[in-house]
Amino acid sequence: MAALNGWSSFPLHENLDHDLAIRRFCPARVEQEHGECEWEDELLNELELCSPSHTTTLPCLPAPEVDEFVDSCINMDHYDKECSNLQHDFDLFQEEMETFSLVNDVYGDASMMIEGDGLEMSGSFEDFRVPDPEMVPSVQEEVSHGDLNQGLHLVHLLLACAEAVGCRDTQLADSILNQIWVSASPWGDSLQRVSYCFATGLKSRLSLLHNVNANGTFTNGAKEKPLITREEKSEAFQLLYQTTPYIAFGFMAANEAICQAAKGKDSLHVMDIGMETTLQWPSLIRTLASRPEGPPNLRITGLISEHYLSELEVSMKILVDDASTLGLTLEFNMISGPVTPSVLTKENLNLREGETLFVNSIMHLHEFVKESRGSLKAILQAIKKLRPTVLTVVEQDANHNGPFFLGRFLESLHYYSAIFDSLEASLPRNSAQRMKIEFLFAEEIRNIVAFEGIIRVERHERIDQWRRQLGRAGFQVMGMKCMSQAKMLISVYGCDGYTLSSEKGCLLLGWKGRPIIFASAWQVHNVLST
């Protein structure tokens, strides 16, 4: 461990007393733990700031917890087998796609997975400290994984910087952050890349702290630009959809729940909350069109942001034409603007007599989770009043909405380290596609790490918390019956490491045992009882 000391301007104990090592970076932490600090809830839109009169203390980070956390972040190679031969995997991908029509519909053109290793970054990426594409190492010049001590050192720097930021010790946090930039890299191994994203989030949070006026308001310099544009976000989402099973898993599970509940129904209406893409619907249309009892009439209402209006209109017109060739009548409607309880009414949604209603949410309900939870409760109650046959909920299975900054930082670092490790097993380090996908996650990470109040929308929660919230709103879980389809879908990717499990009627997709995303279906409680 002596080599560890040489990488930093501050010493670490050779016996790795992690708790002490982290606390010494932040002298204010000692005062906090003696009950001399309080959280000022109003300042900085609920940024956790320290003040000297309250007895509430920050959550302590015990040494065993740090040991386990660091080990889980930098020792994720329990599966040594990776997808080193991309062409072989792609051939396998196409071969299995031909025999599995459902997955074939879900994935679309997968050729983008292995095309174009050059980095073609737009102007917005430059704000994310991405260097010139010519500087990115080639496959033969990849940044090495580094040894265990270097990874340990990098994780400790991140934890120390997070502690300093949480204590408003901006000078110390800036100093540690400068050391993080030395080791973190957007084209290194998975830990270096995810560290780079978290460092960017810490930088943004520090920027907010540096731009606080005496009255607690922000100066103009505190405004943060998005890391990627909406067009780049859409492209990255599609690349993620093609490269990993995370998105396709949610689409497939939701579609299966809808199809099972739609048996014998002639008129279906799917209301999709927060629709940003039509990738989910080709598979649903094809499955419904091939029903033994014949295709139903299908209506899809998308509750969308106005920014997606034009592109969704084009893609849905194509789907309407494709559905017609399969003998299925498809009608598509869009309602743009914020989703509020007043929008979720029978009159506004134009619900028709005799239609079977399905409400679909793919990774959007968490945006209604607030500190008071009143917003989510109101949305769920409004959905319940619509009496849907099924409510499908797909969400990230992670606790990124904790009340304390440090705990949220630890949880999100663990979670996204697993995702970046899965990308390491699927795409080469100099892949332009991989970097674009990681920018998509970088935007999420920055929102979790840097922001508070109404601008922090990435409030992911664990499946147990969703079960409690949906139960209180009057919903009861329906058992998901698509385990075999999910296993087949995962096998298409040809990479070891993805794990699948069932928990109390819900399906969970993870990476090397770490839950990443869950899929669930719900019915109004009294409907189930009858």
C-alpha cells in the first residue's frame, strides 16, 4: 500500500482506516459529528449545507461499509468471460434475431453496434471536457486497466471530494477534484470513465456552491448547460437500446403484460406517460396482429414533451401504415405539455366506451417523486380514477433519492459503476457509440449529484419503495409471466454478466447480481379482489 501514498499530496494510513482517511479530508466533518452542524433546508434549493446550531448529523460512513463499497466498485470481474470478439457476437446476435421475432421487432437495426470507432463529438460535448477525437487511444493504444491500488485510490478521492462538497469546504473539494482529473478518463477502463462522470457532477455542484449570494440565491454564472442536446440524447438512447438489454427488457415486459391482459378484447387504448420514442410499439403491434382471435383495434395516446412532437408524428405515421399491412387498425394521438392530474382525466384523454385502457410508464414515474411525495401520490390517484386494466411500471432499481447527499452519492456511484462495467463488456473503449451512451448516463449522474429541489428529477428508488407507494395508491401487483422471453432476450446479446430474477411478482434485470432495472404490472386493488 506504500505505492498508494505516492499518487496523492496527502497521506493515507497503511492499514486503510477508511473512515478516518475520508474524514481527515473534511475537518468540518468532525464538528458535524459532535452535533455542531445543521442542515439549512431552504438555502440553495435544499442543498445540504452545514450551520452550527442543530444536533442532526450527517450519516456516518463506517470503515466496513467503505471496504465493501470500494471492493464492489473495483472488483466487478467475477465473470472473466467478456465479448472480446465483437464480430462473432454480432453474427450470433443476427442469427438469434432471425429465430426470435419478438426480439427482432424490439431491436431493429443492430448494425450500429459495431460501426464507426471514430469519435465524432458535437459542440455540446466539448463542455464535458471531451478532447479532440484524434487524441483518443486506438484499440492498440487503450489506456490500461491499472492495478487495484490505483482504482482504490480513485474511489477514495471521489468519496473524499463528496464529503468536502457536502461540508461546503470548496477549497478542499477543488483540490481533491484536481487530483481526480489526473486519474479519471472518458476513454479509460469502466471505473475511470464512471469516475469522470461523477467528477463532472461534483464540479457542477461546486459551481453552484461558488455562485451563492449572501441571500442564498444563485448568480447568473451558476446556470448549468445540458451536457448533451435533445437530439444527442435520442441517439444515445437508441444506441443503449441496441447495445444492452436494459431498455428492451422494459419494453418487452410491459408489452407482454399488456398482451396477456388484452386477450379477448377487441378495442385497446394504451396511454404512454412521457413517450419519447416509438421503439416499444412495433413488437406490440406484431404480437397483437398475430392473435388467434384476430387483431384488435389499437389506440395509443402519448403524453409527450412538445420537443418530441414532430419526430414522433413522423415515426407514428410509419407505424400506422405498418399496422395496416398486418390487418391491425392503429390510431395515434399526442398530448403535449407537462403531465399533471388535470391532464389525466377521461375527458382530456378522450376515453371511449368499450375500450380497454392500459397505462404505460417506462422510466418516467420517478420524475414525479418529490420530497413531499405529494406529486407522485396525485399522479397515481389520477391514474387510478381512470380504472385501467393494467398499469405497467418500468424503473431503475436504485436508491438515488435519499435525504443526504453523501448517501445518495455512494449509492449512485455503486449503481452506475455496474452499468459502465456492462458497457465495458459490450463495446471497445474507443467506440464512439459507447461514449455517446455514457454521456446519456453522465447527464443522469450530474442531475443526481449536482442538483436539488425541483431541478433534481432523477429520483430513482428501490422496487420495495415503489411497491409501498403503489400499494398506498390502491394498486396491487400482477405477477409477470414472461421470464422465458426475458431470458431469451438477454441471451441475444451474447455477453455473460446479465442476471435475471423475480421478486414478489416483479422482474429484475441486473449486472453481475447488482439490480439495474425492474419491470412490473399493476391492477387497481378492488378490481383484483372482484
